[in-house]
Amino acid sequence: MKRFFLLSLISLWLMSTAIAQTKDISGNVIDEHGEGLPGVSIQIEGTTSGAITDFNGNFQLSFDEKHHKLKVSYIGYLTQFIDVSTVTNVQVQLVPDVEELDELVIVGYGVQKKAVVTGAIASVKSDDITSTPVMSPAQAMQGRTAGVQVQTVSGAPGAGVDVRVRGTATNGDNRPLYIVDGVQMQDIDFLNPSDIESMEVLKDAASSAIYGSRAANGVIIITTKGGNSGKMKISYDGFIAIQQPTNKVDLLNSQQYMQLHNQGRINDGQDPKFTDHQIANPAHNTDWQEEVFNAAPMTSHNISINGGSEQSTYLSSLGYYGQQGIVSPDKSHFERINYRLNSEHKINDKVKLGQNLTYSYSKQTGIRENNVHGSILQNVMLHDPLTPVYVTDPNTIEDYDNYPVSPVKDRYGRYYGISEHVTNSIANPLAQIENTYNETQRNNLLGNIYLSADVFEGLTFKTDFGLKVSSVNTRTYEPEAYYNSGNIIDQSAITQSNRTFQNWQWESTLVYNKSVGLHNFSGLLGFTLLSEDQIWTQANRKNNQIPGWDFGYVGNGVADGSQAANGMRYEHRLASFFGRVNYDYDNKYMATLVYRRDGSSRFGANNRFGNFFSVQAGWTISNEDFLKNNEHITFLKLRGGYGQTGNEAIGDFMYLSTIGATPAYPLGANTNTIYNPGMAITAMDNPDLKWEQVEEINIGVDVGLWHDKLTFTTDIYSRTRKGLLDYLPIPSFVGKGSPAANIGDVRNQGVELALTYRKSEGDFNYFITANAAYNTNKVLNIANDEGIIFGDTFFQHTGQSAMVAGMPLPIFYGFKTDGIFQNQAEIDAHVNDKGERIQPNARPGDIRYVDSNGDGKIDANDRTNIGSPVPDWIAGLTVGFNYKGWDFSMFWQGQFGAQMINAVQRRDLAPLQNYNSRYANTWNGEGSTNSFPRMTFNDPNHNYDYINDMVHIEDASYLRLKNIQVGYTFNDEVLNKLKINRLRVYLSLNNLLTFTDYSGFDPELSFGGAMGAGWDKGSYPQAMSFMLGTNISF
């Protein structure tokens, strides 16, 4: 009994002691936006005890009072230590760890710590993508990634972009390979930028060799956003905007127009066309730009829902983007709807199952632009200002009663004016817009499903099946119209086309990671099977039986000899095996080996398989003892690599002779053509066609100073492409189309620089990021006797662009000039070795051409390199700050050293087209100018019809303020009243300023293919926009 009583007293004493020393505490952990963070580790300092926050970020703990601090940690955030000695409830706001978030870099088929990456890889994060509202994710890379040139195809609504990594290297396909959640493709314009988490650009061959034959132009890996465990979060991002033209081209007004054309007639020994009274009192002074351009709206709305548990996460989003054009918004507009569903599920501790699915639908209409003839914006600049936009009485139009079809009327019944001055190829641009009817609808379904399993410690197996199904449906309708006596549409025409794509991809990989002491190893093995199928059909008919766009379908046309149909099927298969080994020692010394073997259906049995590899090495000098803890140098790494990749982008079965239906078959001389519909050989075979091979050396340096307040990266590279894939021109008398061939070699060399500076002073944080890239290329050889391949013909001008051995790719291939002949004496002094005048037909005021080959005459053999549309430098600069709730950023982008031919002002449409106002300063007497030749309509000296000469080339360098943005994020006091987690509003101005000497609408003109680059034939300019937007989360 005594023993029992004693034990009871001891137990009561121990219990009372325990109760006295135990403390209960509760709290809430939130992120930088004030939202609860689930899964945060709350650990009692000095013990192994702790808790995990729930879906709302809440936690509860009981612990011994002798412990005073809690350790609060979460991936991607700075760890905090909280003193709880005097409190029982705490709220902790975690701050993002920028260095940790940047630590992991996505590479081919995996991730690596940034500290051990040895290749040239650049990243664009979600904040960069959404900071400047864009239509396509690719636009977000412009000016933000050194060595990546991004240019819009056009300023038209819904126009895509051209992306080139490290310059132009082929006359064929220069597009990079895109990897979207593991699925390979070459177009991402259908994606919603708000769905993108990050984009990694693998710029050098050593980094991209893991993708082998599809990586010749670089690789861009896109990761979309996924769900997060925790309570459901709803987010909305959207903006409304108004657009307007960035600038107007300075054209001649009515008085200047009449004076210039009178001067031309006088120079030709003719009487003036316009009297002094007409010049002083013009009947009309039409500003066609003012008539055609309009303010236009643009809007974007995106809503996303994400959340989940420890076992499953999900994200679902819905987006809408709509843009009307600054040229006739009802005939030029674009809208797109996007839906996305991403999810991942833990089947058990070792197996995960996930999927990514997106669907996109878009509808686009547009006007004709950037064409040799018929470009509406070309006609805006060429049409004379004397013609009125409308005439109320059609009888005032010359020969109205004799017109076979009616002149064009607007919706109010007004007839559009018809010029008495310009040539027939120039139409009233508003009449053209009135009769513009076209529509393109696109559907894209992209998805993949994957299974990942941890086989045993360090070894992970993953298999992934992806599918992309898309269709493009186009319909155009051209009604009857009379634009002028030489431009008559006497029968309406209807065209419908459909193009469907079905691509699937299956990949499986094994990844093994192992560390032994300070030695870290990882290995990758995998295979890919890829299938791409495409079917294209087109049909057209004329003479629509029921007029109007609503009835503009092929079935409504007359089934007669004018009807036509066409179609084609394409098939492509690729099988690949690849592997990679990574090694690093103590984050100091790194090495990577990559090998890939591809087999492609695009090559014959002799060359079907290609082998590609790379080797990389790196040395983190700052981890050496002699630099550790240096107060200035935080990080310093040298890296280098050599890699081989390939290119198979030549089309399907080009190694075989192909046959097709044709209405005419050339036989012998060009004039000897047999017009008899039937089947014929359309292309010669080439059984020796083989892979295009890319070899590249890259050396880089990464520097971080003063605890990474200042970071700097530079890369130097040399890339050689051997056996370029293209079509080798052959004489037409051969009777077959040009064969696919390996046509030559090109080398690109350059340097890339990127710099970031960040600093905080109290509540004031500011940053500067800048990048610049220099690139030059050279054609090493061409596989024909002439050593030259010409580009397409422009109007009557043949080979205005060319690929020439020993010169850059591409070049403007034309005539050098040496000013203007000021008097007859200068003409007489311009002689050859025999004392004969080199330009016998020249007169004072004409262009002096350079006899480049020294043969004593000016002819086609004198054409040479007179410029290039490819810039020497591209650059970007972003500066910004945030203070308490306010944020500000300003983004500049530019290119330097590029040239452009302003083909709109080619002047071979004389006699009476309009001109840029600078042509008011044409030569009109000795000493008047040495830049612009005399105005003349009788031109034996070829002042005008040699468009490809230096007179018509302009500097296309520019510096553009792409975006300036001011935003405000409301504080917790306001948010609590509104019962929302985050609210930010912003004002954004895009394309606000452009500094350039180019006289056309826009110096930022798309490439359009190497040989078509730099020819402005009336392209749709980019718009300036004023946006008001908001970011909200619940």
C-alpha cells in the first residue's frame, strides 16, 4: 500500500511538471501574395518534432517551453526562424528565394542544377512572358534572350512570329524545334502565353544534340503550369486595349505630286501635265492613310483554377484573346479561345500518373499585304492624292456606261473613286478592302499522358505518349468588281481549302542518379518513335450563283471548265535512340556526354540513319579554395562544348522521283510546251540525299558578383552547317522540277552577352537586365558551277536576293552605285579602258553605276553584294523598380546593321504613282542632290527599273520602346475587405516609340524565308497600343 501511494505521488508530480513545461502554439503561413501555403515544414528548433501546414497554411503545435524558436521552411522560399517565447499565435510570411528558384534549369529529358550546367541555355520565366501582353509565347522572347531573334510575320491581327536562334544558317527551314511538355512541334502560336511556366532555349549544339536531327536550329523547351497541393485557388488575368498606327509614311500631297510629275515630263522634253492653277487649287488632297487606318480594340481574358492534395494536383484554365486590325477592323481581325487541363496523381509512393491537355480554336480574317501587285497597303502609298475616295454620281466616272461590271460601292451605296492618273495595277485601296472576304479557322488539340515510376533508389522510368491533331480551314470569296480599265474581275471566285495534321509521339526514358562522396553521376537512356501525317485538299469555282460572302462556298459556284481541285498527302516517320551521361565533382568540375541515333523516312536506304553527339565540360572556379568566400566574386564558371546535330527538313520522299498531275509539260526550249493534262514527273530523284549536319563549338563564362547582385554571362560560338538541304535549280528544258539536294555549307559565328543587376534599399527594389548578340555568317561553298543560287523573282527583277559562295546569307544581289551624274562632263569621264562611255544613255541627273567586274559595261554580271537584311546586332534592355505596392518597368528592343529594300517605292509603276516625300528632293539641276536621280518617265539609264541597287536600299536599324508599364498591388487591408488574396492593376503602353531612319511603315519586317527577307512590298505595320489590365486571385 505504501509502495502504491509513493508511486502515485511520483506520477502526479511528473504529470504536473510536464503540464507546466508544455506550450501550445498555432499559426498561419502565407506566401508573398498573402495566400496560405500548404505543406510548409514547421520544426521546433533543436528537436526533430514539428508539424506540416494544412491546405490553408494553418498549423498547431505543442512543445516544451524550454524551446523558443520555430524553423519555418518551404521549397522555393527563404527559411525563417521565429521567436515564439512570448506569443501563442503567429503569422509567417515567407519570401521567395530567387537564387533557389533559379537553381534548376530544364534541359532535354530532365533538369539540372544551374550551377552545373555546361551548355548555352537561356531561360524565360512566367513573369517575363506575362509582363508584356503578347499573342504568342514566342513574342515574349524578343529582346529578352541573347542570340534569339524574334520578328513578327506582320502587324496584322493573329500574325505569327519568326524565331531564329543564332542567325540565319540555311536557305530552307530556319525554325527551332519546340518541345511542349515533352511533345515535339514547330509551331506554338496556338498556345496561350498565360499557361506557360517557363521557356528554356538550348542555343548551342552541345545542349541540343540530345534531340539529334531536329535540333539544327536550336531547341526551345516549354513547360506549362501545373497544379499545387492545397486549397483551390482561382486566378484571373485580363486587359482591354486600344490600338492605333505607330506612324504614317510621309507622302507627297497633291501640290507636291503635281509638281514632281510636271518636273518629270519637262526632264523628258514634254509639256507639263498640270497647270499652275491646278497646282495652286487642287480639287482633292486625299490622305489615303487617314482613310484606311483606324483605332481598333484588343482584349484578353484568362481564368485558371488550381489546387489538389498530397496525392493529386490539377490546373484548369480558359482563355480568350481578341484583336481587331488597325486597317479595316471588320475585315481584319483575330480571335482565339484556349482551354487547358493539367493534372498529376500519385498512385503510390513510387508511381505517378499525369497528363497535359490543351485545345485551341482561332478565327482570322485579313487583307492582302506584302504582295508585288494588289497589296492594299502598297496601294495606300502609291495611289495619287488627286482622286477622291468616293464619287456620289457614277456618271462622273469616265466611260461609266461602258463598264462590263459595276464599279465597287460601299455599304451606303457610294461608288469608290477611280483614278485618272495612276496605272491600272494601282487600285483604290478602300474599294479593295470593301471586296476583301476571307476567313481561316484553326483547331489544335495537343495532349500527352505519362507514367513515372521509381524502380529503386536513384533509378526512374518514365514513358510518355503525346498526340497533336490540328486542322486549318480557309475560305475566300472575290466578287465581281471594276477597279479600273485594266483591273476587272468579271466573274466572282470561290476557294475553299482544308489541311489536317495528325502527329503522335511515344518516348520512354530511364534516368539513374547516384552520388558517391563528392562524386555525382547521372545517366539517361531513351527512345522516341514519331509519326507525322498531313492531308491537304483545295477546290475552287467561279461565277457564284447567289452573290455575297454568306453564300461564298464552292457548292454555290458554276460547275464548268473554270473549276479546279487539288490535294496531297504527306507522311513522315522518325525512330530514335539516345543517351546521356553527366558527372560533376563537388560542383567544381563537370562533364557531359550525349549520343543520339536517328532514322528518318525522308532519306533513302543509303543515308537513312544519322549519328549525333556532343561533349561538354565546365569548371566552377569560385568553388576552389582560393576563391571561396571572396567578398567580390560570388560565382565564376568556365564552360565549353562541342556538338553535332542534324536537319531533315526537306519534305517527304524527296530522294525519289515524284509524279503529279499537270496541265502543261515543258519539253525542250522554254517555248516548246505541250498543253495536255496528264501525269508527269514533277521532281528528279536524288538517292544520295543525306542529313544536313551542324557542328558547333561554344565557350562560355558565367559570373556573379557581390552576392549575385550583378550577374554576367557571355558565350562565343562558331557553328558550321554542312550539306544544306534545299532544292538545286536546274534548267527548265530538262522537263522536271528541281531535285532536293545538299547544296552547300554555311558558317555562323558570334558572341552573346547578358547582364542582370538587382539591388534593394529598404522597400525600394530595382533591377536592370540587358542583353546583346553579334552574329555574322558566310557561305563557304555551293554545289553548282556558278557558286550562286538566286532567290525568287520580284516583278521583272530576277534574283534580287541570292546565296553566293564567299558572301553572307542572304545578300541583296544588285548594282553598286556611286552617286548622281551632275553634268555631262561627269558622264563623259565615266569610261572603260577603251575610252568608251560606260553608260552611253545617261543624262545629267541619272544614277552612276559601278562597273564591279571591270569589263567596261553595265550589265547583269556587275551585280554583287549591296547589303543584307540580317542584322549584325540584336539587343534588349529592361529597367524597373518596385516600391511598396507600386511597380514600374520599361523594355527596349532593337536591331542594328540590317538593310531593307523599300520595294513600294520602286518607281517602275510610273508615270503617275505617288511617292515618299523625300522624292520631292530628286535631282533638278547641278548640285541639287547626290542621292535621288532625276524624275523621268523615259528611262534608258535604268534609274527606276533596277530596283535592286543601292539607291533603293535603306538602313533598317531601329530601337523601339516595346513596353512601358506601371502597376499597383493593393495591400492586405484592402484585400481583406474585398475578400480576395491578390489584386493588381496596371497600365501598359506598347510600341510607344521607334527610332529609325527607315522611311516605310515598319523596319521590323519578318524574314519570310532567307531569300525573301528584307523586301517591303506593303507589309502590315505593328500597332501602338494602350492597355489597362488586372491580375486577381481568390
